[in-house]
Amino acid sequence: MDHYFYMGEALAEAEKAFKLGEIPIGAVVVDGGEVIARAGNRRETWADPTAHAEVIALREAARVRGSWRLSGTVMYVTLEPCPMCAGALVQARVSRLVYGAPDLRAGAVDSVVNLVENPHFNHRLEVIPGIREAECREILKRFFQQLRRDG
């Protein structure tokens, strides 16, 4: 798989979220080399605390597949998933997670806790961190700088 390419697709979703005033996180789900779902954060837009890019993309991928079981798929996301999203990835049986930047405050894959490789759960994901990390950090940095400037 071309991790660089697919992370670029996730970054494009993050840019869309940025333009909506959302924290710019993007996610895509890939199945057999094809992007079957894509999303950016929509918490503010939808007034929904669960409207994280990963959750929205998982819902769309399940709809496309006709099943909540997403075995064999890969999720690309610009920021290390939070506990809710990491748990959703485990529940959906996603096979691999590729993420860009670590989340040192709320990351539930490597940074704070590790829910996706926990031996107590019935499913574990392969994890590939740091793909296009600088770009993934940069969009978040730009967003929060603008937020502080605009007050």
C-alpha cells in the first residue's frame, strides 16, 4: 500500500474540516487499495461529540460494505486516535491503523494508552505511526494559531 498517498487523502479531509472551523483531522478507510470511506471532524458542525473523523469514516465504510465488520481494511488518520476512536477501530475489526502525528494528550494508540494492541480485547490492529507526520502536525498548528489570533 502507498501510505504516503492515502495519508494525503486523509490530509485533504483535514483541510475540508479546517475550512469548516473544525479541528482539522481527516480519516480514510481503504479496502483492497480503494478508498471506501472518507471524513473529517464534524463535532462543531453537527453538535455531536462523537463526530470524530474516524467514527464518521467507520460508519460510512460499514454502510459501503454492508457490515460492521471491517476486517481487511486499513484506516489512515492524520492524528493518533483518542480512546473513543481507538475503541471503535477495535470494535470494527479494522486490520491496520496508519496515523500521522502522535497525540501526546489523548492518544490511545501509543502516546497515553494503547487500546488497539491490548491483549485483553478480542481484536488487535497492526499500527504504523508517523506517516507524513510533519504535514499532519502543521495543519493542526495552523488551525490553533488561527484560533488564538481570531480569539
